[in-house]
Amino acid sequence: MISTLVEMFQFTFLVRAFVVGALVSICAALLGVSLVLKRYSMIGDGLSHVGFGALAAATALNAAPLAVSIPIVVAAAFLLLRLSENSKIKGDAAIALISTASLAVGVVIISQTTGMNTDVCNYLFGSILAMNKDDVYLSIALSVTVLGLFIVFYNKLFAITFDETFAKASGVRVGMYNMLIAFLTAITIVLGMRMMGAMLISSLIIFPALSSMRLFKRFKSVTICSAVISILCFFIGIVISYLYASPTGASVVMINIAVFLLFWAVKIFFKEKKTLKTAAVFSVVGVLLLAACGNAKVGNAKNINSGEAQLEKSKIVKKININETIEIKEKMFIAQTNDVYLNPDEYLGKTIKLEGLFKREQFTGSKEDHCFVLRYGPGCCGSDGNAGFEVAWDKEAGIDKPYPAPDDWVEAVGTLKHYDEDGYPYLYLALAQINTLEERGAEFVSQ
């Protein structure tokens, strides 16, 4: 278990994923208690669809996704609240109206611009491993803001959650605090979409709250338990995703489902009130032990997507250092490659080593062939994706040799540089060497 964690934290993008995911999970769990008790839990699902439409618009405009989606989703949250309170369109109908309309708008925008590609798949089902530094800093700042506002206005939120009428009679500005819940939820949904996707984000709000309510009855106890469950499920989910090459968001949801069923079973077998808290402790410990046992056995498990032999040969990736070669491993190949493209400033001028298929392609209007070293991966609608780098001999260093034959399995070593074409910068590896290998790795990788 410890060795697995050490290996995982060598990847910079996984460190970002842990930090942002933990903060978003706490925010979603805390707000989820109020939303579930107010019977408004599906607002997360509705706002995530609005977020998808906003992200589609941002992609079409080549704008920053979070900067575009946050104000749109916040406005949608306020509109949902207004429709539910002052319109004949109530609750679930208002959510369905806005969510389906937003999803349709997003699909139309994407179909007319970028098409249904892997980026769209990430927005739908989540890709926490694909975040640049600006996204991370903004996510941390907004998550801390959400947590701070929740703590400051905890008593008021508690009052309007259980009895709005009594709270209003007591002088509490119910409308303002309902707007605050909607605002905080909208921020959390947008941040969580990068991790869970539009289809799964509502699970972060619903499952921890429902699980904790199986064993606890006090608002404070439920809130604290929800936060603990949410962090625990996220942590185990992302570890499982790393070990078994499964989608991160779906892995987190499956762990949440397991915890919910576990807490439900505990409630049935421990009906006496005095034993519920003890049972909850044993439940959490049981989940941890099961996760630890699963990690201990993973060394003997077969990975049908990447190949058992290649995974067993992979060693711990060294921390990125300007004086060291950055090796793109078969495990996490797509995530490592994406991180280079998302955060090029951290990699430009550094030496990168990778294995993959050698490909030559001539683009329309181009006078010469472009060469690539890549592997295939999942796309949005099938196995139509790929990951890798364009490569060319480093002529500045006086290197100009013949290239391998197309579809040869090669090992490439080169310095990450960029060139400008038609006003756009493109990354490539200025090759120091490229060798054809007899032993081939996995042509298809899943993460």
C-alpha cells in the first residue's frame, strides 16, 4: 500500500488530482446534506448539464473552460431557485427543463465545432487527470471559499434546511441563504465536473449524505460523517483507478455505492442506538482494510488492457527534475502525455523518453511528412483516440538520420520544443535518438 502511494505521488498530475479532488469532495458532501434534506439533491445533476453546455461553448470559443462555465452555472442555479419558488414549474420539472435544454445546446455546439472527440468524453464522464496549473489554482481558491462560507453561515444554513417557515419567523433571511446554497452548489458542481463529469457529479452530493444518514440523526454528525466518507471514497477510488486502469469518476462512484450498502447493512444489524456510532467506526475501518487487501493483491492481478508483462516491468517514475530524463511509462501513458500538453512550461527544454508506434503522415497543405510516436487509446465513441508526440531529428544539434519504417515499435528520446505554424505553436520532440525495438509494448492504452 505504501509503495503504491509513493509511486502514485511521483506523478505531478496525480498530486494535483488528490488536492483538487479532496477539496471538491468535501464541498460536495457538506452541501449535499442540506440539498438532500431539502429534497433538492438532483440540482447537482441539472447544473452539471448546464455546465456541460457552458464547457461546450467555451471550447467552441477557445476560451478558458472554468472562467466561462462558472458564471453561467451560477446564473442557472439562481434561475432554478427562482422558478421553484415563484413559478408554476416546480422542483424536479424546473431541473429537467433547464438540464435537458442545456445538454442539447452543448451537443449541438460541439457537433458544429470540434465534433464528438475525447475532450467531450472527458466533460461527460470526467478526467481529473487532465488539469493545467491555472485550473488547479482556481479550483483550490474556489473550494476554500466554499468551505469558508459554509462554516461561517453554518447555523443559518442549518435553520433553513430543517424549517424555512420557522427560520423566516425568527428573522432569518431565508431567500438570501437559499441563494447562498445555490451559489455554493453551482461552484462545487463546476469544479467537480472535471473530476466526475456531467453524468456522475451528482453522486458526490447524494451518496455521502445518504450513507451518513443511515447511522446518524443529528445534522452536525451527518455533516461530519459525510465529509469523512466523501474524502475516503475519493481516495480509494483514485487509487483503484490507478491500479486497475479504470475511469476515475466511475471508480469513485462505485466505492460510494459500496459504502452506502455497507452503512445500510450496519443499520440493519445494529439497531440499538448506542451501537450505531461504534458500527460506523467499524464500517469505515472495514472499507480501509478491504482497500488495503485489494492493493496488496494487485501485483498478481492481470491487466487485460495494458498487458501484465509490461506493467510488472514498470518501475517507480522519478520526480521531474530539469537534469533528469522524463520517461513516459506505459502505465498512465495518456495521462502523462496530456499533462505535457496542458502544462508545457514545466516540460519545455527537458528530455522525454517514450516507446510507441512510429507513424508518418502528410497533412493537407503541408510540403513534408510529419512523424509521430504514439499509442492508441479510448475515444469518445470507441477506440478512435491516440496519445503521443510529433518527433523530428534535432537539426540544430546537427542530427539528421533516416527514420524507422511506419508501424515499427520504437523508443524515442528527445528534447521537448515547439514550432509555430499558421500562427499556432505545436509541441514536438527534437530527437537525439530513435531506436527500433523487437519487443513491442501495448499499442492500446486505457489511461
